[in-house]
Amino acid sequence: MTAFHPLQPLRHPLLSALQWAFRDWVAEEINYPGEVAEVALAHAIPNKVEAAYRRTDFLEKRRALMSDWGAFCIPAKLAAVA
């Protein structure tokens, strides 16, 4: 059994599955740069030099990406019913 540590983030298998589904969808179905997807998932940049020089948060691109993800997850036909 592993001990609970209050500062360690809790990882739920469903959360990981949703993250991988999102990442696969970005890579295979649409045309957004991988960097935008990684920022949308709030992943840290492992390369310290690249992280230091990254000056953007891709806000508008993330907004469009998440809008497309929402449309993919809940198609217009289902949204009209709900």
C-alpha cells in the first residue's frame, strides 16, 4: 500500500485517459501545434532554455482548440437535445 502525501497530486485513471484521448485527438484529427496542446494540458516544458524563452500562453489558439474539443465531445445533434 502506498502512503498518502498531501502535496502529491491525486491521479485518477479516468483523468489520465481523458488527457491521452485529448492528446491523440489533437495529433490525429486536427491541425494544432503540439505545443498548444501541451499548454492546454498545463504540462511543464522540460527544456529549461525553451521554457525561459517561451513568451506566449497561446491563449487564442487554446480557446479555439478547446472550442473544437467541446464540439468533438458533444456534437451539435446532442447539444440541441440537452
